[in-house]
Amino acid sequence: MTYVARIESLASKIRDEVAKVVIGAEKLTDMLFIALLSGEHVLIEGPPGTAKTLTARAFAKSLGLIFKRVQMTVETMPADITGFYAYTLSGQRFFRKGPVFSNVLLVDELNRAPPRTQSALLEAMQENQVTIEGDTYKLPRPFVVLATQMPLGAVGTYALPEVMLDRFSIKLNTAYLEPELEKEVLNKTDTIEAFPVAPVSTEVEILSLMEDVRRVYVDEDLVRYIVNIINYIRSHEAVELGPSTRTSVHLYKLSRAYAALNGRDYVIPDDIKELASYVIRHRIKLKPQVEVEGLKAEDIVAEALENVEVPH
Ligand SMILES: Nc1ncnc2c1ncn2[C@@H]1O[C@H](COP(=O)(O)OP(=O)(O)O)[C@@H](O)[C@H]1O
Ligand SMILES: [Mg+2]
């Protein structure tokens, strides 16, 4: 089997496993998978009870990866994430690893954590390592952070700073289900609680596919297309702070994984178009006056996709 066929088939198996317990999350699952293959992190935003935690758990389990979860509160300390030094009764110092030592780390309600704790995560997310009292520890690979946040403005939440938001390759939104699908959740309640998700992959396979996905071809015209979209947004009059270069890099990497997931070993413009909003919207800061007028970051992305010339 070619690497593309292996990625396509694994994506479909993971979708099926997750669907055993989560209703209506196929798209979300695909997005998590391409982020994982790209070695990048994901932010999931939505109201409580919309299966954010459930989806993350099912996804990690289906991959056969080590999954840890940490609930953020106003009192969460950096050590609650990274770990800390402790002493045995005989006075021996040892390192107690925190939940960050995992493959898939679910950080629930990231925006409730105080800034100091948020920044402890930054090193982990960017360098794949943590430093405690001057000692540096490598994290397992793959390492992906799935962070959830409640919609902004909820009580007791901090807005995530731009440097933090920029680390997330995509932002996904969860919402309440259509009544028909919600009925399905109720009818499947016992199955969902039994959590019959089986591992269909391994750490070794994922690491090898992460290597393979780099072979997906991205034509120079498409590289330029990505840069042109980002630049269109940066120079837009409604934008105060535009997307970073890291945004372009993420769009490039995720497009390769998305192409493979769709059975191709080359990227097409539609891959980029379909991912653009997920990758870009959380990294656009609009000018306050246009925000008041109701303009949204999504609108600017849509405008860019309409106006930037598509290569053919
Ligand atoms: N799409 C869904 N599919 C299956 N169960 C769901 C779905 N949405 C909500 N639920 C139910 O709601 C519960 C809470 O979901 P959870 O993942 O904890 O929500 P969140 O993390 O978004 O607050 C689940 O355990 C499940 O019973
Ligand atoms: Mg939750």
C-alpha cells in the first residue's frame, strides 16, 4: 500500500471508531487527524456538553496513544502540567512527571488558567520539551495538545494571548446538535458510556505516517497562493494584527495532510480553501471599530478566498 492509501484508510478507521461514541463529529475527527499527522496542536471552542472531551478521548484511544487530561482552573499551577521534584522518605530527589508526558494532552478550559500556567504550556507546545528547575525533559512523540475553551466572555475566563493562539494550527468549533442527532445520542447513551472504542493504530505507525506525509507535493503556485492569502489578510484595512508566518507554515503542512486524507499525493487549491478559515481565523485581530460593526475574522478569510487569484 502507498503511504497515501495508508493515511486515507487509517483516517476512515479512526472516523469509524470515534463515531461509535460521538455523534456528528466526522469532520472534527478528520481535522484532529490531520493536525496530529502534521505534529501540530488544536484549539476546540464550544459551549459545555458539546462532546469536546468525549471526542478527544475517543480520538486518542482509537490511535492507541497515551492520553492525559488536565482541567484548568484559576488555581492551576505550572507544575500541575509539567510535573515537579519530590523527595522520598530517605531524602532522595526524584522527578514526578506531569500529564504533559503523553502523546495526546487534553487541556480542558485553557482560558481559565492564569497566564503563568498558560506559558508553561508554550515551551511544551513549541519545543516538545519542558524545563523544571533548570533541567530539560523531552516529551514523547507524537505530542499533540488539544485545548478546549469556552466561548469568550464566559465567567472566570482570560482571553488567550496572541502568542498562545498562534501555537494552535487550527481552531474548531463545537455546537449543539440538531434535534435528530441529539435523539441519536439519547438512544445510544448506554453504548456511549460503555466507550467501546478500540485502538486501530500505534505510536510507531503514526510516527512513520508523520514522516511520509512530508512527501505530499505542493506546487510552487500553491505555495504562492498560501502566501498571497495571508498577505491579503495582513494588509486588509479592518485588520489590526494579521496572521503570523507560523500561520502560513501551518496552512502549508495541514494542506499536505488533508490532501493525503483525501487520497492524493499532491495538494490542490481546494485543500487550501477548505482549511483556510480553520487555520487563520483565530489569529486575526480586528480593529475595535469594525468589530463593533459586527465584522468577523471569518468574513475577512472568506473575502480573501474570493479575491486572491486561484492557481490552475
Ligand atoms: N455529539 C455527541 N455525541 C455523543 N454524545 C454527546 C454528544 N454531545 C454531547 N454528548 C453527551 O454529553 C456528554 C458531555 O460531553 P463532554 O465531552 O464532556 O462535553 P464537553 O467537554 O464539551 O463539555 C457526553 O458524555 C455525552 O453523553
Ligand atoms: Mg469537557
